[in-house]
Amino acid sequence: MKIAIDPYMHRHLSLEELPSKVAELGYEWIELSPRADFLEWFKAPRVFPARAKAFKKALSDANVGIASILPMYRWASNDENERQAAVKHWKRAIEISVELGVDTMNSEFGRGPHPDKGSCYCCHTGSMIEACEDAWWRSMDELVPIFEKEGINLHVEPHPEDWCETLQPALDIIRTVNSKNVKFLYCAPHTFYFGDDTKAMLREAKDVLAHVHVGDTFNHKASSGLRYILNPPGTQARVHQHLNIGQGEVPWEDFFSTLAEIGFDGIMTACVFAWEDKADHSGKFMRAEMQRFVDKYWTAK
């Protein structure tokens, strides 16, 4: 198992400084999420030979590896020009992964109502889901053969407000891709968008589960839907958060014990975004907590 950190809360550090910070926090692995000087959100990669070489040296010096690279491109856009640009960026990101010796990439199903498209673009209402799914399949037709040829694994997660935001149909869609290189990423902070029975959901995902994001969240459906109170009343905004373990309502004993039960041996990433003012403390705390659960359930098994 690779225990990694998404260092988004440390993105103010340069690429060359990042590996030593990750090592200082107790990790040997990075899940490299979008950042302006590497794989920028939705835009072409900002990676050139000198930058890649310097980053590889910093990783080696700190004895830290990249468990996964996380691109975010609009591969599910119903705007064909936008989709084609996304596929182009994906192809370059795959090349960069190969250059860095990284064998795994992860991302989201994508093309939710990002502000660039305006407030009328609402996949989760059903208005664009069919068009977005069709676009995603066209992108997969192009990209899956490249992942397979290059020996790169792709781990995909449903995300709130994406065209696919729930456990099902996400699992069956990944199974339908029918590639040994394409697997499922279970994001614990999205637990209550998936359902309420963590054990049952993880067991259902067993055959395609390769990656988990670890972060806590509140059950937005609890207290008659008032766990979060939003203003003005009746707003269509929906909330989820990525907190430290124990700060929300994810049933962590169920989560970790079931992962051990089903023989999970993939990537486990600390994925907390809520505490930039105490990012070091959060990173160290999450590393210790994940190890505590691994020791408790995997060692015992």
C-alpha cells in the first residue's frame, strides 16, 4: 500500500521545495494535484525539460515518490472544441507521467457547472448528463488505448456536481470500460453523496477499487437536511468538505476495517483542504491516523 498526501494546501511551495516538505510531514508518496507550475486546472501543462529534471532531482533527494498525478481537464465537455483540447492536454500529461516514471493518474468524471460555463450549466439537475457522458466515452475511446500502451493506470472518481457523482453508475461505467488499467477511486469526503452504508459500498466496489481519498465530512442529509445551513433559504448550493479524520461523520472504523477485509492494497491519500492555516499539523495528523488504522486492521489481518 502507498500512503500519500495531496499537497494542495502546500501549493505555495515551489516544485523543488515540495518533496522535502512531504518527507517532513512523514510521507514517502505524493499525489500531485493541479498547480500553476505543473498541471494547471483545465489548461495545458506548464512542464518543460528543465522543470521536470529539477523536480525529479528534488524527489530523489528527499526519497519521495509520486504515487499518482491528478490532471483536471474537461474530457466530458459537450463542447467539442473544449473536449478536444482536454484530450490533447491529457495526452501531454500522460507523456509527463512516463517521463517522471509515474504509473498512475487519477481524475474525476468531470464537466460539472464550473463558473466558466455560467450558472445555467447544471449537470446534477439532469440537463446535461447525457451529453457529458457521451463526450466522456468519446474521450475514453481515444485515451484508454494510450493508458494501456504506456502502462499507466487511471483511477476515476465520481464528484459532486459532475455528470456522474454517485457510486452507481460509476462502478458499472468503469466495469464497462473493461480495461485492467481503469479502476475506481473511492473518495471518503463524498461518502454521503454515495449512500449511507460505508461497508456495503466498499464491498460493492471491491473488484475495481484501487485508490481511496481520506478526509472527513459531515452528512449533509442529516438533521432534516440542516447539518449545513445555507443562506438564502432554498438556495441550490450543496456542500461537502475535506476535513481531518474525526472532524466529521464518516464512520472510520467501518471504512478502514472494510478496506482491510476486502484486501485493499492500493493508494491511500490524505485529502484535506480545509486547514491551510495549519497545513503542517493537518498533514502530520492525517499520516499518523492513517497509519494507526493500517496497523490496527491490516497488521491484525
